[in-house]
Amino acid sequence: FRYEVHIKLDCPAVEALLTRRFGSPVRIAEAHQLTPWYVARCRLESSSSQVPASVAVKILRQDPDGFRTDPRQVVTEQVALEFLQQVAPGRAPRLWVGDPGAGLLVMEDLAPRVPLAAVLGNRWGDDAVTGLRRLAASLGELAARTAGQFSDYQARLRAAGPSEPLPVRQWLR
């Protein structure tokens, strides 16, 4: 069974964000949706060696009745990625640029990697055990690097403005 999700990727907006970020013209040569997520992998063209060959672009969902449609969720994820870049470099995708108003984040493309779900499809073979061990080690390292940092993270969120959707903020009271 294969999910089919169709997203609207505003290529000119992403190109403009990346051009500002890298100070050199950037063009999206190809864009492919990574289903079933609202994520596109984009191959880039630029004369600058600073521009990565590809990026992953996360996009808010278009369905008003669905989840992950509130731009404040982009703020939360952007702050989290910036925080992780500082306290645990290399443990999460590097954020290149975010635009909560446009509902998108442009980040480092981690390909080629095999998703853990594909590894676990092998049930309990050696690959699955190795994948789970790597996941546990990564989660342990993230926990260790972020221990005692919650107040810093919360301060970053507050400085960025409202970051959780209204229903979540009301539930948290």
C-alpha cells in the first residue's frame, strides 16, 4: 500500500529564502515529494559552493481539518532545530532557513539513509537490531546533551512568540 499525498511547493518562495540565506542565486532543479509526509526533497543549482546539493523542505498541511496546519508549529520546530544545532550539532538536520508565515522549513537533506521503519520491516533480523541500537544510542546522546537545558529552550520559544496552537495552549493550562 502506498500513500499518495500531493503538496503544493512554492518553489520561487523557497528559492528566494535560500538565495537570501546563502547570498547567491539558488534554483530548484528538481523537487520530489517524500510520501506520505508533507516533505519535498529538492535538488538545487547554484554557482556558490556554500549551497548544498539538495535540501528537504517541510510544508504545513493544506487540509484545514487536518493536523499540522498551524504556522506556530513551524515556529516550535524551527526553535527546536536551532537549539539542537547549538547543543547537539550533527544529531539533527541542520536548519537552513524557516518561514513560519509561509509554513515551511528548509533543512539539511539527510539522504541517502534508510528509514528506521524500512529497517524494522525485517522484523528482528540483524539489521533491525542494529537500527534499534543506533536509535537508542542517538536518543541517549540527545538526552545527555540537552539535560539541564530546558529553561534555555523555553526562553527561546518565548522569545519567538506563541509557538503552540491555541488548543494545545488551552489544554496545558
